[in-house]
Amino acid sequence: MLRRVESDRWQESLDVNPLYNGLVPDGGVPRFKMPAGPMSPTAAQALIRDELLLDGNARLNLATFCTTWMEPQARELIAETLDRNLVDHDQYPQTADIEARCVNILDHLWGDPNGASVGCSTGGSSEAAMLGALAMKFQWRERRRAAGLPTANPNLVMGTAVHTCWPKFCQYWDVEPRWIPIEEPAFTLNPARLAEFCDENTIGVIGVLGSTQCGKYDPIEQMSAELDRLEAERGLRIPLHVDAAVGGFITPFLEPDMVWDFRLPRVQSINTSGHKFGLVYPGVGWIVWQEPDALPQDLVLSCDLLGGNMDTFTLNFSRSGAPVVAQYYNFLRLGFEGYQAVQQTCRDVATYLGAEIAKLPELSLIADGSELPVLAVRTAPGYDGFTVFDLAARLKMHGWQAPTYYLPPDLEHIAVIRFVIRNGFSQDTAAKLLANLRTEVEYLRGNPVPRPRHGGDEAAAEQPGVPTGG
């Protein structure tokens, strides 16, 4: 978020506890300017800790998909490797080797039949997604040039429930987004509609393995089959990229027979977020291409600034290797069975919550936790006693932070409250949330909120929504 400081506030100072007198500079600590001189490390630490008390409790944050807890051993490794510059392979070859191992582990986890993939870590899944899209754009451009065809007006086809990074990519890299509206009752895109949106200028199609808005999987296998049909009938060679930011660390462990990954030749690349259900603190993402040829050489730059000669194809340059080391720690520490146990527990808690919430007649479930450990809840169709915005405001009084927002077109009349169940959210914690939820639903049931319009979801549309990204 961009923040602007009003000119009349430039002279403000931080509030300082009297116990810190003598530890901070005379005249106080400026709020918006650098202090003139140094202070003791203990004082600086104490001042910042006091301010951070105003932040919410991360363990009660039902909005974020990001990991909010790691084991002490992992935190120690993170502290020990924060100074490793991941791009400097010459100075830190073992950290670079660990990154390569993680790419190979993900490639195997995602069903690559020959292990001939290429990939890398990124600052997050958004960067990884943009690299996948850039590769598709560069490939499309080269094919068009080789055929003597114009390279203007590329487009990218995707459902309206994609993460914010996808319209951001289109805006930053001058690509036309073509939106396939998600539909009820699936709340995903309809693969049969791909033919309406794809043409010779389509650089690729995005399938989402777990939308952050609805908690639903796009039908990747059916999308792949439809693109196969379009190539056979119309000669359109269109790759499929899977945004598995959320589901990439869920589906392989809980639904290994579900085909969505490199078992489909049409799937060219997959991105995921290590700092979501990969169980690593922010920020680390991953991108893997099924074949080395899928990564155009125009995206790969050779750099010798740090002493050694290395190839780089990420959007940034210097970055700490600590999150990659933390990811490898989890791979070693948990193994397949450990990840499976963690994700199954999250799903069990989510489905328990979903089953209990479904008993409340005022509420209706869009996602019940049986796919992703995510609940997307709306007011029951036709109910106008309160909105999910009212419910979220009541829950906040108990400390729960739950996002509320509207679904994308053509379902923007539906307002949703979302609960993300992460590692560490226990059955006891869920029971406490349920107790608070029932209390507040009962309160709102007895104290209906007047609305200028009728219908629970339509009434909610009077209030501003909050875009979601995880």
C-alpha cells in the first residue's frame, strides 16, 4: 500500500516509555525522519517491540495463507543463513545446490515423467507466476516471428478467480487479459468455454489449483483436454500454466491420483508458494518448467558481477538464501508422510468447521474445506438479516481476523467471508472459533441490521469489498 505522510506531521516524535530515559537520545525519537545519532541496541529493540504489540495475533489471522509458525530449529537455520546471497553461486555454492535439490524434489512431486525439468526459487509465488507467463509470451513471440507473423496484441486466458499477480502481469507486460467468468455451482471456470477466448494470439491459459477467493480447484485435466482438442481442430498451440500457489503443497499429498501436473504434457510450467502450505516463513516461491526448452534463452542472462559467471532468470537479483534453506529443512524434517499428516490435519479441521457452519441456517458454504483447507462462506440466498461484513466485524471483537470480499464478475453480487486453516490451527482453536461464530450469529439474528436493499448478498454489495491475494 502506498502511504503518504502529511506535511504537518513531519515533526512528530515516537512515544517513549519513561523507563527508557537515558537510553534514547535527548529530544526523543523522530517518527518520520532518521535520528541524528545512534542509540543502544537494547533501546532500539525495545522501542520497536513496543510498537509491534499493536499488530494482530498472527495465529488468529484467518485471512492469510502465509505460514505464521516454524520450529525453533528452522528459525535458527534462517538466522544463520540470512547473509547468504542466493544469486552468488560462486561464493555460496552449497546454498545454490540446496536450491537445485528443492527444484528436483518439486519436479518429482509434480509427476514429471522424465525429470528433465528446469526451475528456480523466487521471492514469492507472484514472481514465479510472472516468470511462467513471461516464458509463454517469449515462446509465442518467437513462433510468430519464425512464421513471419505479427507479434502485436498477445493475450492470456484465465478465470476471473485468479490471484492479483495475473492482472498485474498483463498490465506490466502489455498483454491483454481475457477473462472467463467463474460460474455457479462449481465456482470455477468452465473448460468448454476456452474455445470462445483462445485464438492465434493467445500466449497461454492459466489453470488455478486452488483459488484464494473460492477455495476451489480449476478442472485442470479437462482444460488440458480442451486445449488438445483446439490444437487438433484449429492448429492452436497453447500451453497450460498451473498456478499451484496454494494447492501445489496440498494435492500431491492428499489426492495423489488427481491428474493436474506434469503428467499432462500440455502443462508447461507450475508455480507454487513455499511460504503458504509449503510451511516456510515469507517469502519464497518456486517455478518449474517441464522441459528445458520451455524456458526461452532470451529470459536467461549471464552475470559475472559477483566474481563467478552464472545464469540468472528471476525478476530480482540479490536475495537471501535463508527461505530456501528453510524449505529444504522442511523437506528433510517432514518427508512425504510428514507433509501428508500436516495437510490432512488442516483439512480435517477445515471440514469439521464446514460441517458445523453448515448447520447455521443463515449461512451457506461455497467451499467446505474438502479440497483446500479453506472455507468460503456466504449468507444463505435470500437471507437479509445481516451480511458477512457484519459477521466479520463481530468476530473481530474476539480477535479473529477474517477477510470479507465480493466474488468477481459475473458473481459480484455474492459476498464471502473466508477462513484459512493453516498448520497449528488445532481442533480446540476451531471449537473456540465456532463458539464465537455461533454467539455472533445468534446476536445478529436477534438484532437484524437494516439495509437499504433486500437480499443478503445484494445488501452486502453496498459496502466496499477487500481484494484477496493470500
